[in-house]
Amino acid sequence: MSLAAMGDAACIAVAAITVPDSHARRRIDDDGLDSLARSIEEVGLLQPIMVRPLGNGRYELLAGARRLRAMQALGRAGVPAVPVTNESAAVLSLVENMQRQGLDALELAEALQRLVERGWGREALARLVGRSTSWIGDMLGLNRLPDWIKMEYPQARRVVSRSLLVEIARVRDASAQAELWRQAAGGALTVRQARRMRREALPAVPRALSAVRRCVRQLDRIDTAPDLAEKDRSALLALRDRIDMLLGAGGGSEGGGKSGDEARGSPVDRLQAGDGLAAADAR
């Protein structure tokens, strides 16, 4: 997907520009705004804002909310603006804000979600912003936070880092998530502590299976079976027997016959064949 084609800058009436409710930058620091207004008053507006024509002499703001608000504060009737007519205008809005003061965590999550809704995949977004696909996934996951945390975040964002907010968003239990948020907003929680508390909040079985999946991903990196020390081989065999026992306790076929899992071989055998937990994790 390509970026938008832009026209030449023109002076557009401030009153003719609409700032949409969904605009990526809704929270603007007052001190930074005053500083920007003083700079514009002294040297002028060096970078025009970006707008999208709506027809009938009206425009929608795409990028430059701080500059537009500073011009309004100075009482300016017009503002230099570049009309953007392509459907990928939202991309320019996101990139422009990231390259300047940067969006806060929730603003970024909302902006990325809007691009997803426009058909952008995670790999394309990762290339656009120069990040990994897992980072994109973490940011999109912030949209799952409950509304009450989103409402409190602007007042707590100085003490709640983006990484810490990601850990909180990963918690599925509402009460555990609320407790993590209260500690984080009070400045009494680090990312490492939040990660440990999140994992401890998981029930025993999901927590154990999560560790197994991580182990499977490590095993996937081994192309051939290594020469194992006897103690390592014994440990793996014991693990295989323990997993077989757990799967057998989960209920097999009536009459004492082998279950479907047993018929296909041990978990380790299935891992070597690309089946089992590795495939489940990939889904």
C-alpha cells in the first residue's frame, strides 16, 4: 500500500478545518503547546499541517493538531495546509505524529487499529513504522484494555511506561489486571514485577502449557538430534513419560484401548513430526 499523493501548500481558514474525534493526537501537553505558539509567533509556521478536502470548502485535519491548536491560540485566521486526497491519508497522519513528538501508547494503539481496519496487515505495519510484528501485536493488544483504565491512563502515563502497559493488557483476569494497574499507576510496579505477577496469576495448567510451548519453540530451532549426555537423555525420557501420563489421565477410549493421542505416538514423536503443541501454538 502506497502513501498518499499530496498537493501544494495553501492558506486555509482555520474555521474551515474539522478535527475528527478519532484523530490520533487527542491529548496535548499545555506547556508544549505554549512553547510551540511562541516559536510560531517568532519565526512563523515552518511545517504546514495536512488536511483532507471534504467538499463545500471544508477540510478534515489529518496531521498537525498541535500546530493547528497553536495557530488558534495565536488568533490566526488562516493556516498553511497541504491537501491530501489519497485513501492512505491515515498513514501519513500516523507517520507524521510518530516522527514528531510521538503518540502515547493508547493513541498509537488506536491509530494502528484504524490502519488494520483499512486493510493493513501486521507485517506491512511493522515495515511502515520500523518495528517487529510482535511489537505491532503488543500495541494492538492495548486496545483490549477496559475503558476505565484507558480513562485513567492520561494522568498516569508518566509513571506507567509503554512496556508496563503491555504487560497489564496481557492479563486476562479482570481483578488481577485491576490490581496490576493500581500498583503501576501508583508508581510501585516495574515491568519485571508485572511480568512475574502476570505469570503467577495464570492457573497452573495454562501456565505450565505456556512453558511447554516456549520449550517447543526452542526445540524447533534444532535441525538434528544433538549428542545428549546420559543425564539429559534421562531427563527428556522422564518428561516424555510424564506427558504421556498426563494425556492418558485426560481420558482415553473406553475398554482400555489407546487414545487417539497415544495411537499417534508420544508427544516427543509428534513434535518431531510437526504435530501436537507446536501446531496448536501456531494456530
